[in-house]
Amino acid sequence: MSKENKISKTLKDHEKRIYALEALIGKSRKSKIKAGKQSLSDHIIELRDIGFFSQPKIAGETHTKLTKKYHCELNRVAVALVRLAGRKQLRKASKIVSGKKHKAYVW
């Protein structure tokens, strides 16, 4: 076998290995959500779609409503509401509860 043929064969072999490695690296490493499982944001969006946020609601009210279907901490609900408002999926408002002004969310 001539030098050129050996070099050509070696290059082809390297290309195959590089392609295989790139295919492995290129695959998504995120775990896929199982069908039927919803995130906290998905549950809040469901509430929005059924009209729960037609009147301003604070995080505590949203948490109370969510605990029937999705159990989580109050601070997680508050953060999810802020993020949804940032993504323009909810609007910010204010609500006075017990004489104090609170952040509320409406749609």
C-alpha cells in the first residue's frame, strides 16, 4: 500500500471516529419530561386559562389554589409568578390585604 493510500485510510478512520463522538456529544443531556407530568409553571398557566387570574391574586392565594393538585412551597409559587410575569404570561398588579400593599398577578 502506498503512503497516500495509508494516509487516506487513516483520515477516513479519523473522520468516522470524530463523527461518532460528535453524535454522542450533540445529543441533548436534559432529562425528558414524562408524558403527563407538568411543571409548576404549567399548573399556574392552567389556572390562568380557566380565569383564576381575572382578579389580582397574590402568591399565597395562588399557592392555596395549587395545593389541591400540585404540592410545593409558597416561595416556589412566588418565584414562578415573577418568572411568568417576566415572560409576559401574567401581568403584575397590586392588591391591598390587611392594610398592606402586596404584589399581585392578573391576566
